[in-house]
Amino acid sequence: MGWGSFLKAVLYNIDIFAGPVVTLLYPLYSSIRAIESPSRLDDQQWLTYWVLYSFMTLFELSFSRVLEWLPFWPYVKLIATCWLVLPVFNGAAYVYENFVRQMLLNPNARSGPGQRILNAISPSTKNSVERFVHQYGPDALDRAMKRRRKQN
């Protein structure tokens, strides 16, 4: 048994190794950091993640007999969880803003283009924009965006 066999075994079982880290350890660590930070944006990201994780777990428990027949289910779950968890994608906040919030709080409301842009950017970028708007006002942000469009 050489390195090739070991590497093959690790890749074949990547969902077993990475699953607990991606679904539990990193979100737990990030949730604790979000509780300690003054921003509400990261709180929203992680609270939403835990709600979605609960739904995913309930789905998995309810349909376990069917999911046993789908050999790709653990990989789909791992990819979906990575999308929800990783700050690059900000998936949990995206799902909250575009689906959960609209359906539960105000089913007739549609978000405008500015809100969609805010949903697509990371929490750290949102924090920077919030500080800029708080410091210089919303008109300064509009002027900066117009200057940037003219440059391109």
C-alpha cells in the first residue's frame, strides 16, 4: 500500500473527512466570532446558516431511505454546505435575503438592484460600505460609484 492508494482512499472519502469541519467546526468558530463582533451582518449569516443546516438535517433524516440510493448525495451536501459557509460565497445570507425573508416576512416585496448587490458581497465588504456611508453620507457613495462608472 503506497501513497497512491492512501491518496485514493482520502479522495474517495473526502466527504467523511471534510464534512464535519465544513458543517460544524468552522461554523461553530465563526458563530462565536460573530457573537463577539459589533456587526449584525455576520450574526445574520451564521444564524441563517444554522437554520438552513437544521432544515438540511431534517430533510436528510426524513428521506434517509431514498438518499441511501444516491451515491452522490454526500458530495452534493458537502458542496451545498461549502456554498452556505464560505465567506467568499456568503450563501446563507444570500438564501436568507432572497428566499427566507421575502417569503416569511413580506411575500409581496421584491428587493431592488442595490439590495441584490449588497447580498452578493461579503460581510467584510458590507461593513466597509456601512462605515463609509456612516462617515461620509449616502451621497458620497453615489458620487464614488458614478466616478467609477465613468472611469470604466
